[in-house]
Amino acid sequence: MNGQMMQQPLLISSLLVHAERHHGEREIVSRRVEGDIHRYTYKDLATRSRRLAKALAALGVKAPDRVATLAWNGYRHMELYYAVSGSGAVLHTVNPRLHPDQIVYIADHAEDQVLFFDLTFLPLIQAVANRTKTVKAFVAMTDRAHMPAADVAARIPHLLCYEELLEAQDDRYAWPEFDENTASSLCYTSGTTGNPKGVLYSHRSTVLHTYAAAMPDALNCSARDSILPVVPMFHVNAWSLPYVGCMTGAKLVYPGAGLDGKSLYELFESEGVTVSAGVPTVWQGLLAYVEANDLKFSTMKRTVIGGSACPPAMIHAFGEKFGVHVLHAWGMTEMSPLGTACTFKPKHLALSQEERYAVMAKQGRAIYGVDMKIVDPNGKELPWGSETSGDLYVRGPWIISRYFKEEGGDPLIKDEAGHGWFPTGDVAKIDADGYMQITDRSKDVIKSGGEWIGSIDLENIAMAHPAVAMAACIAAPHPKWDERPLLVVMKKPGAELTKEELLAFYEGKIAKWWTPDDVVFVDAIPLGATGKMQKNKLREALKDYKLPTA
């Protein structure tokens, strides 16, 4: 016997309808690439999103076409979040930090039909525009007065103006209803080995994830908050905050390209920001600026830090110097992305400050909707509460079941009951209270500033140099970026090669920020019984190595 409740699909457009009706006058503030501060309301967002949905239809976009963005955090990008997905098409947010070759690959793989971009990324658009196979139009997210010069525009096929597209439409548009399992948005992994893989979210998974993210024991967001997402909207939907804003009615403050300490602090103070979220490297710049200028935060209460482990010193600095609570969180693109949040249980409130800091250094406990376990090398589940680490597996309604276009085959591992679990690639331990802490990574990747760098790709380029016999890339600690790539090289007998020559060999082959920070030349690289490089021995031998950039 079934229940007798209404059947109403969980659609992203319903978040916007709710915001317009119940929080219509709440502000959305954006620092634009044009240089000014833009203000409008959730009602304005809803009106312009409906006009944009009609503009997309006029361009021939239909379900389930993919629409790409190369854009900062701002109100126009948020309009695309709702207009594209709400109309039944799929929003494909592209990471502009990728190499142009990778951007061309994922645009072709996604079969993007239209690409919207902020003017900051005009050089990147010029580099890829004539190489993509399916993009029929490029839309500059600005008004006519700020459009690229005629000679530049002539080199970009079918270049259109965002504001002109909206001006040509009215807002008489009814959001369509369809199955809640319909695809809503598409994010690609950073491509730690080989090409990036697509993660295709649904309306259902996104709305459920938004519910969970907003909960008090997760990001704890409400209509009383003013939220500034530093985490990019091109990176896993800005940890769901553009959706959380509509669900809760919180004020949203978007920083655009101004991610330096001074620009962020000015917005925090002028807009009464109470909550922010981003990776540790951003907060290092902000803390340095605030401390150097003897400033304080007047409204900031908490910040969510994820993407890479938050240094304990940063947790202390925020709490002790500025009274800002750090919420450590963990997740990944394949998880929409939120998996855990380090919120306290009642027992922790009686602990000393130092004991609470020790809890806060962990990635936290699973939010409702996420189940997790750690397993030994044989797949046997390990108990919580011991010091034993294991491979971290997760499952839940907003966790990937397979990659877009079935890339990589079935990623799930079945348990005895037949349930599929996603292996995260992280090694972790879980204490008796369910708090998870990452202890290592099962793949040899480097995480720099919250972004993955593939060690195998860097090794392959090095070994293409005629003087290199073997190369291994490992992570070296860095005070700002958490980790940076260190290249360990064995030269061919009699070959001459300098560090500068080898690093120059990387130019044009990868994104510049992927380039190793240093090169160490060795007589031999240790190999295991099967001929594989033993990077664990290299890491141990070089554990005290200090990078010249550190």
C-alpha cells in the first residue's frame, strides 16, 4: 500500500519560485568584472532567469542540451544556474584554471551547444573558440558598452551579448515540470589521470543535497545570514550555496574575480557577511591582510573550509584572534560535493578549547544522506574508534553511480548485500563518535590550493625529454598551497640537463600552475618487485625537503 501524499517533483526551479515568493526583497550583491558593485533582489533574479530561459530557447537550446559557463561568482552566473537547469537543459560549469586543451576536450565531450563567459576569460575563449566542435554561439556576460572590440569579436564565431539576449525577451515564462531524476548540471573532475570525467547531477540529487547542506549540523544557513561564497561557482556548484540561498532566503554576496584579502575584507564589512566558504589558500591571504592592517571582523561569525585539509594554525587564528568559528568540511565532485561537516555534539561543549580544536581539525561527521565506511585492502569493513586507517567508501542519493558517457566503467564496489559504494580514493580513520579524518591518499595526486594536480601527467611530460630516463612526481608541503609538485628525476647516462631546462620543457603543455616547483636529480629511483616506482620511499627520503617557493 502506497502513501497518499501529493506527487511533486524536486526541481531546481522550485527553489527560485520559493525565493521569489517568500524572500523576494532579499539582496544579492555582486562585484562585477566591469569594476562596480551590482545589487538586486531575489525577485529580480527570478524575473531575469525567466527571460534568460526564453533567450536560451530562442538560441535553439532544448532539453537535454548542455550549456557551458566560464564565469566567476556573480548574479549573471546565478541566473544561468536557474535558467539552464530550470528549462530542462544541463548546466556545464567549466573550470577556467584548466589548460586550453582540456577545456576543448571537455566542451567536445559534453557536446556543449552554447558557452557563456565573463570578460576576464576572453583570452581563453580566443584560444578555444575555433577548436570546439559543437558550440554554436559564445555569449559575453556583459552589456553592449563593454563588449570586446570589433577586431577581437570578429575572431570569435557567433559572439553574442548577454544583456541584449535578455532585453529581447519578456518574463512571461512558466517553468516546465518533468521527472526529478532529469539531469540538471555537469561538472568534470580535475583529470588526475588521463582526461577529466564528467559527473552528471540530477534535479532530485541537487535539491536533496541543498536540504542537507543548509541543515544546522551541516552549513547551518538561514534567512538571517549574509553568505559570501568564495568557493567558485565553476567548482562543484559552489558547494551548493547558490541553491541554499534560494532555499533559505539568505543574502548572497558574490566576490567576482576579487579574491585577494583586501577585496574580500571590504565586502565582508560593507555587506555584513556572517558566513563564508572556501579553500585554505584564500583564507591565508585574507588573514594576512587583516593582521597586517590591524583589522577585525565586525559581523563574520563562521567560515566553511574544505577542498584540502585546514591547517590547525588557521583554525586557531580565526578563533582566537577574530572570534570566527571554522567549520571543517569534506566532499568531492562525485558527491555533489558535501559529505561531512565538523559540527560539535553536546559532549564536546564541555571540553577545553584545545580539545575542541582537536575535534575541529577532523573533517567531521557524515551529514544525513551520506553513509560512509572504511575498509581494509581486502574490502572488509574496519571498526570505528580505533587508530586503524582504511580506504574511505561512501554511498547516498547525491553520490555518483557512474560517470557521464560511462567513462571508466562502473566505479562502484558492491558489498555483500549488493549495495554499491563509491571508493573516494582517500584513506581515513573514523573515531567512535563518527568523526572522519583523512590520513592519506590512495592515489599519487597532489592537491594544491584545493585543486588536484595529476602526478602521472607531470611524469609523462618529464620522461618525454630526451635527457630523462625516469621521473617521479610527489607532493611536497607548502605553507600557502598545502602541497606543490616536486619532480624527482634520473637522467640518462652521460646526459646533461638543468632544472631550468626541464621546467621550461613544461611550457605550453599544461596549465602553468601545474608546473613543478622544483626538481631533484637522483642516481636511481626505487622500484618494487613488479617494476613500479616506490613513491612511498621517495616521500620518506624527501620528507624534510623545503621547496624554494615555500
